Amino acid sequence: MVVTMALLSALLRTARMARNTSRLAAGLPADEEVLLDAPDHRLGPVLVAAATGEFAPAADLLATTRKAAEWENRDRYAMRLAAFARSRDEWLCRWQADDPHDPDVLLVKAELALRRGWESPARVELLREIGPLIMSAAEADPNDPVPWRIALDHARGTNAGHTAFERLWAQAVRRSPHHYGCHVAALQYLSAAWYGSHTECFDFAEPAAQDALPGSLVQALPVRAAFAYLTEGGGPGVPRERLDAAADLAISVSASYAAADPWPAEVRNLLTYVLVRLERWQDALEQLRLIGPYVTSFPWAKVSDDPLGQYLELRDGVRLEVASQLPLREEAPRRVRWNGHGGLVRPADH
């Protein structure tokens, strides 16, 4: 009897998945339409120009972000341009030769040097050598917080102590108290993988999220703390309720943006990973719909050498999990008829 019931349960689960999985694809782009790290409408043409050796569009874009104090955009664009220059830097060399003291070229050079240092087996030594380059970028525009985000990442890689890190943090938040990139850098420094603990991560992330401006991605900082906890061994000190609260807050941040908006894409991808680990399948499916075609390397590259493939595989898995929990057939509406006296007669009426 036990074997029969187990078999029946398995058959019902398979039947639910077969019936429901296809309809759960509604709102999800086809696999071939999903893009990894797609640039936005401002950055795309700049990368195309850089591929041909032209630096002027990159210079114009970063100058615009600096003059308009678009610090979040400036940080993202600097990181993407540095990543592009990691393999193709002819345009960047031409830019630096044309205007070696340009605050924008100095920013990209500092970010590129940081990335190269992090990727080297001699990380600490190489990173220490680029300290003056980062300070040059910071001095080129005293109002810009982005060089201080680079300085925070640099401090983590050079084993800087808490006192030195706090001095850099003070410089960063003085320029932009709610800068997302600087908060992420601080959270990484405080993580259990580096110089803190999971509890310290949450203790930093939760008040920062409460103090953040409406719509700011800093409000989703606790879900990054949850991600660190889930991928770095877990352990005592962080109850499930705290993880769920972080996910709930990030869900409300995600809901404040339009579907398929590239701006919150990384937060949505990160949130989806956390929801899957928490086995909140329906919530995860909703985030997959909101992500649309915008898949980001982070967090998937942290768990797979094929981030896009990992995402697509996980997307299918989420649909299967949700499908298996839905009823095998929808309840048909009960038939009604007039009773001849101005009322309705239902099957249960006598």
C-alpha cells in the first residue's frame, strides 16, 4: 500500500508538471532571446565605437555622468568599460595619450588596474602598486564617489585593517551617502569570506536599507547579505526569518521598477537565486518574468562557469517546481440555472 501511494504521488506530480509547465512559460522570453550582461541604450553604442578604436563616445558618456552627478550610472559604465578594455584596450590607450589628466580616463584606468590586480596570483603586491593611480582618479574630481568605491575594493584586496577601511568609507559616503557600489564594497569587506561575519553583514545591510532613498537599490542590500550567507557555508547566527525578510524587501524594491528594466536586473537575478535557495518557487518565477531578457553574470558566474546556461537551466527548474505544486485540473465552474422565481438554482440547492 505504501509503495502504491508513493507511485501514485510520483505519477500525479509528473502529470501536473506535464500539464502546467508549458502555460507557466507565459511572460518568459524564449531561450534565444535571453541576453547576458546586455548594455543599456547609452552604453551599447559606446562599446561598439570602442571596438573600432574610437574613444570619444566613452569620454563623452563618462563626462556626462560626472557633470550631472549620475554616480550610479558612472560606476556601472566605468566597470563595463574597464571589463571591455581587459581584452581590447587600444581605444583606452589612445584616450590616455590624448588627455592623460582627464578624470574619466583616470577612472577607467584605475578600475582596469584593479581588475588586473585581482586576477593575478600576486594580487596583494600588484594591488599595492596601483594605490597612487586610484588616488589620482580621486583627486581629479574631488566630488566623485566612484574612485572611493575602487579604493574600498582595493583595500579589501590589500588586507587593509578596519581602521584604514573606515577612513576610506568616510570619504566615500561624504561624497554620496547612498551610493550603491560603495555599500556593496563595504558589505563584501564585512563578509565572512573576508574580514567580518554573516551577522556583521546583516547588521550593516539592514540599517543601510532602512535609511536608503525610495527606489534606491541600497534597499536590496540585505539580499546580498543573504546571498553571501547561502553561498559561503551558512552557519549559526542568521535565522531563516532574517533571510526571508531580506528577500521580501528586495521583492518590493524589484516591484518598484518596470518589468524587463535593465537597471535593477542584477538585483533581480540575485534575488532569484536567493528565492530558489529558500525554495520560494512562485516568488522566484515572478522575478524570472520581471527579469525578462536581462541576465547578469552575477550571481550565476559565482556558481557556474556557464552563467547563461546556469540561468536557463534554473529557469526551467523553477517552472517544474511551480508546475508540480499546481492542481492537476482546474475546478470547473458549477452550473447554475434560473429557478423561475427571480433566483438562481445551484446543484446544492433543493
